[in-house]
Amino acid sequence: MSNKLYDGLKCFSLVFPLFITLILAIMTIWNIPYAEQIGLTLSAIETFVAGLVKIANDKYKKAKK
């Protein structure tokens, strides 16, 4: 994984939970349908990306030894 891609995914995995919280709160406040399903879907995507970042970080540290 390139450094640029890693940095982008890392930034995404740090900022996206804030976006998820905002969207879920607004949808709940305004009684927009499927708020829970959308929030859980976005959380699953974020968890997957964070896992990719962790795997890349572990591989990088292992290769550096």
C-alpha cells in the first residue's frame, strides 16, 4: 500500500466516525426513515477501512524490523 493511500485511509478512519455520528443524530432527530440501518452500514464501512489501516500498519512495522 502506498504512503499516500495509507495516509488517506487513516484520515478517513479518524474523521468518518464523526460524520456517522452527525448523520445518525440528524436522521434520528428528524425521524428520517432507516436511520439505524444507514448508521450501522456506515459504521461497518468505517470498521472495515480501519482494519485495512491496522493491517497495513502492522505489515509496515514488521518489514521495518
